[in-house]
Amino acid sequence: MVRSAETGQYYATIKRCSVTSTLDEEACKAMLGEQLDGKIEKVQCSPYEFVIPQTGEVVELSHRWSYVPSVETTMANAISTTTSYEDVLA
């Protein structure tokens, strides 16, 4: 839940982002509904125009949402792709 800075009221919101993948379509479909460990963070970028689908209003944004893996996910991946304990600590 997020609290509005203008009204003080709470509302539900969702953050979404796209993640580039080398998986084939079948593997991607199998992952639908799964959750990835990590979080979605707001990242500054060059300004761009965005059309709000519900109203048609054009607004200028200067951020995007980016997936950031959790430390545990990153470390587990490092361990699974290395050949020795020393490689993990390097």
C-alpha cells in the first residue's frame, strides 16, 4: 500500500518492469505467475513522453522501473556457475 502525498489516502499499486531473456517461448510461458527474488527500483533516465491509456493524457517521465536481484539470488547464482570455492570469494 502507498500513501498519497496529496490526499493522505492509501491506495494499492503495482510496479512492473520487463526483463530481457534468452529463454524460448515455452520456457517463458512456464514461468508465468512465478516470482523472482529481488525488487523493482525506480531508475532515472532521459526524459520521454508517455501516454496514459485510460485518459490519453501525454506526460513526460524521466524514470523507468528496473529489476534488481536480491543479494541471496546473486550469490546463489555465483556459486552455481563457478567451479571452486575460491572463485566465489574472488
